[in-house]
Amino acid sequence: MYFKFFWIIRAVCYKPFFGKFLMPSYIGKPVYLHGVKNIFIEKNVRLFPNIRMEVHGKDASINIGEDVGIAQNVHITSGSNLNIGKSSTILANVFITNIDHDYTTIGVNILKQKMIIKDTEIGENCFIGIGAAIQAGTILGNHCVVGANSVVKGIFPDYSIIAGVPAKIIKRYNTQSGLWEKTNSEGTFLN
């Protein structure tokens, strides 16, 4: 646990460079940070080593809510406002973005083509499994669970369990029965 002491020291040193970095939050040694003045971190956020966060554009931001835990080797990139709701947990090797790249101009490197920005939001109390990819245009409601290695794109209601490639809803919490119940891929409960 002594390593967390160094992470706290690092947070104190990095704090002036971020748009907001409330304590007690801490950060392990990052791989790459870009546009840190537009990264806003609430209190009790735990950022494990090898995180990569990129903000592209002066009006873009990454907003990480209170009590969020982000494991090692996570890559978050934003070309507008990307929000991660409070008390969410993001496991290792996850990729989250609100940027797609145009590819339609033949003979031009895709990274040099126009960025296509689509809102991406992660609700409160979400759990993102190891190796998941949250693509541009994804809106996760509150208390959603994303299965390991899932590729997620779309809008998902509160209390959904999402898994697969491409990811689909496989269960939802039924507020009437008080149970997690199987659904079809659109989230309609199966009887």
C-alpha cells in the first residue's frame, strides 16, 4: 500500500495542471496526458497506472465524477464533453471515446481525416468489465454493467446488463418484480 503514498504525491504535483483535481483523489504514473486543463476530476477518484487521457479541442473535456475507480491501462479520448458518472468502476484495458474518424477520402491517412464527434456518457454506478470498448455515441444509463471484452455502441437504459460483440442488452432490473430479468436485445423483458 506504500505505493499509494507516491500516487497521492503525484496527484498533488499534477493538480495545478488539471482543470480540476479534487482531493483525496490519486493517480498512478500515466502513460500519456493531453489537454489536461480540460480534464475535471472530482474527489475520491482512483486512477491506476498507465492511464491515457486525451482531450482534443479547446471546448472538449473529460469529466470524472466523485468516487470513480479506473484501473490500469485505460484509454479515454474526447473531442467534446465525455462524462463518467459518480461511483462508476472501470476495469483494466478499457477504451472509452466520443470520437470516430472519417475514412471516406481514399489515399488520405484516416487520422488526418475529419473527426466525427458523437456524445458518449457513462451513468452513475456503472461497472465496465475488463477489455471493453465504449465507442463514440454510447450512452449508458445509471447502474449499467458491461461484460468483459464487449464492444459497446448505442443507447442503453438504466439497470442494463450489456455484453457481446457487438454488445446487446441481455438482462435488466425489473423495478416491478425487484429482480434482474432476461430481455431481448432491445431490452424488452422476456416472459
